[in-house]
Amino acid sequence: MAQKKIETVLAADESMIPAAEESIATGSFVNTFWDQFEQSRERALKLRENREDAYINALREFIKFNKQYRKSIGKLYEQTKKTNKDMITELMHQFNAGKEELKDEAIPSNDREELKIQLKEVSGQLEKLALTPLKSIINMVDQLEDNFEKNAESNVAYARERRNAWFRVRKEYVKLARNTHLNLVNRGKSGLKELVKTQ
């Protein structure tokens, strides 16, 4: 009789050990499932943020390149203008030297100086008139690019802020889903144990 009691105690101990291992394994499976879900969601979030950062950086580099390009065109124009001015000055100097050699006094020297001054004023006004639309277009493009960059940055910041707010809500839902899942598994195991006991 004593031997039967020992056998039943051992049998009970052996039956409890697999149940405990089964409980740990089932809970571990549920926790692993939800941990992997959260990790994949975090990876997706990081990838999205990296793409947004890459977009903003590419946009900044593109705008920087455009500004440098426009600046180099402006420098090229200034260099061309300086070269043309030097050529005109040299041409005027040669023209005056040729006039003095001929000693043609048809145009008095005062009138020639006045004519030079008027010619410089007219050329300066024409240059300003020609450059005004170009400068205004360049300024407008600069403003558009700056506004586009600011809008892109604010859109990304707003999207991240909105995503973070929803992330906190989703995190609570995931926590509730995990607990519910664990409770369902535990209830299922308990119900199965009761069913096995009744049989």
C-alpha cells in the first residue's frame, strides 16, 4: 500500500512537470510572437524615419547645388561684363587717340566728353533694365526653394509627431492584445485540463 502511494505521488509529480514546462513554453511562444511584432514595427518606423531624413538631406543638397550654380552663372556674367567694359574702354582710348592724330576738330572735346558720359549712362541704364527681370527671377526661385525646403521639413516633423502620438496609442493596444492573448491561452489550457480531469 505504501508503495502504491509512492507511485501515485511520483506519477503526480511527473504529470505536473510537463504541465509547468507546457505553461512556460506557451507563454514564451505568445511573448516571442508579440516581441517580434513590436520589433518589426520599430524596424519599419526606423526605416521610414531614415527615408525621411535621406529625403530632407537630398533636398538640401539639391537646393545648395542650385544656389551655387546660380551664383557661378552670376560670377560668369560679372566677369563677362568686366571684360566687355575693359574692351570698350580700350576701344574708346584708341578712338580718342585716332581722333587726336587726325586733328579733326569737327566735334569739340567738351562735346566728346559729354557724349562719353551719356553713352556710359545709357549703357548702365540698359544693363539695369536687362538685369531686372533676371534678378527678380533668381530671387523668386531662391524664395521658392527656401519655402519648399521649409515646407518639406515641417511636413516631415508633423508626420513624425502624428506618428508618435499614434505609436503611444498602438503601444497600449499591443499591450492589451498581448495580455488578452496570454489570458486566452491560459484559459484554453485550464479548460483543457478540466476536460482531461473529467474524462
